[in-house]
Amino acid sequence: MTDGMFRRRHERFLVPEEFNRNSPTVASLMPPEESGRWLLERMRRHLGAWSYRRWSLLDFGCGVRFTQAILNERLPIGEYAGVDCYGPMIEFLRTQVKDPRFTYRHLDVRNPMYNPAGEALGPQARLELPARHYDVACMFSVLTHQDPEDARQILALLRRHVRPRGRLFFTCFLDEAIPSFEDRSPERNAGRCFYNPGFLEDLVRASGWQVAGRFAAHAPLIGDSYACRPA
Ligand SMILES: C[S@@+](CC[C@H](N)C(=O)[O-])C[C@H]1O[C@@H](n2cnc3c(N)ncnc32)[C@H](O)[C@@H]1O
């Protein structure tokens, strides 16, 4: 499909407000297209790539932001797979995004804040996506809402879908002063999860990854972040 065809068929990809998954602080500063572009660019630089034009990208806990940014800003990407536990939003994306580069999967797993009625995430969890296929897997503001066991399961799940020379990039909240993990949300529902960096890096290694880089937060757009490669 040429760029011209895209322009004629899809003027602008609009998302109902109920599917917005981003913090009110970031949403009030700039449109999702702008923060999405900024984050994709940030990830590209931290992964040391000159472009993401050819990437197959697996976006876990995808929300809608990267879809909006890629479609509405016409960002170049090879292939995009979005996974999320929010069924109605994934259904919306599956039915409304017509671009063949995009695929979406609903994963009905439990998260105390986002999907309390879902199934516990265990080693049996599967993504209906090709194994050892993706150049990059990413999680933006996802491990910030996971307890250590769920984080470990998700990291191990993603490992199966990234190709041997692929990469993982994720954001998190780090605090050297805590021994391991702390959920600082008032409801203790995984609303704001902090990790000790050494403890989190052990989880990363136990899930089949090695740490390739750690990067400081740039508030309010991005928390601390890690680049990893398959171990
Ligand atoms: C704060 S939002 C971030 C959305 C997107 N990554 C972004 O940066 O715009 C977190 C997303 O992760 C999803 N999520 C949280 N836990 C999940 C899990 N265990 N499995 C799949 N999706 C999950 C939520 O439904 C939500 O869409």
C-alpha cells in the first residue's frame, strides 16, 4: 500500500477516550501521537538502531498509543503486534486498524489493577504469535504495574517470541533504597510498582535475558528503562 492510498483511506485513526491508557499527566502535556513518537525514538536510540523502519515490534501491554503514533504520524515500521489484557480495546483495534502490518492479541491474564478477573499468569500462558520472530519486544509502563512473579512470567513469555539476535526494551520504577519490591499505590493493587535494580536484574536473568543497558528516567514521559538481549 502506498502512502497516498493510506492517506485517502484513513484520514486519521481516532480512538474513543475510553481506550486511552495513559497517565493524565502525560495526556495533558501532549497528544498520544507526540508522546508515542518520542518514546519510539527514545527506544530506538537506546537500542543503538539507526531506524525502526524494518523492525517487527512486539508491544506487550500495548494500549493504543503506538498504534495512534505510527498510523497518524506515518512512522515507518515493518510489523507491529500489540498484546493487552483489556479485551474491548483489543477488539476495537482488531476491527478498526486495517493496515496489514498490524496484529493484535488479547491475553486474558490477571492484573490486580487492569484485569482483576483474568486468569493467573503462569508458565502455561501462550501468545498466539510466531515464536523467535520479533526484532524487538517492548513494554512501556507495564512492569510499573506488575508484582515480581507476574513480571518474571511476562519476561519469560516474551523471550519465546524474540529472535535470537533480537532485543527487549522496558520501562520501570527503580529505587536503590528498597530491598526488593514495593507497591506504592494506596490500594496496593499494582498501581505503582517499584523495584530494587539488582532484584529486577535477577528477574530479567532468570527469564532468559541479559541486561545490555540501563537508562535514567526522563519525567514525566518515561521511567527508568532497560535494554536486554537474549542470554
Ligand atoms: C499504563 S498502560 C501503558 C500502555 C502503553 N504501553 C503505552 O505506553 O501507551 C499499561 C497497559 O498494560 C496493560 N497490561 C497490564 N498488565 C498486563 C498483563 N499482565 N498482560 C497484558 N497487558 C497488561 C494494561 O491493560 C494497559 O493497557
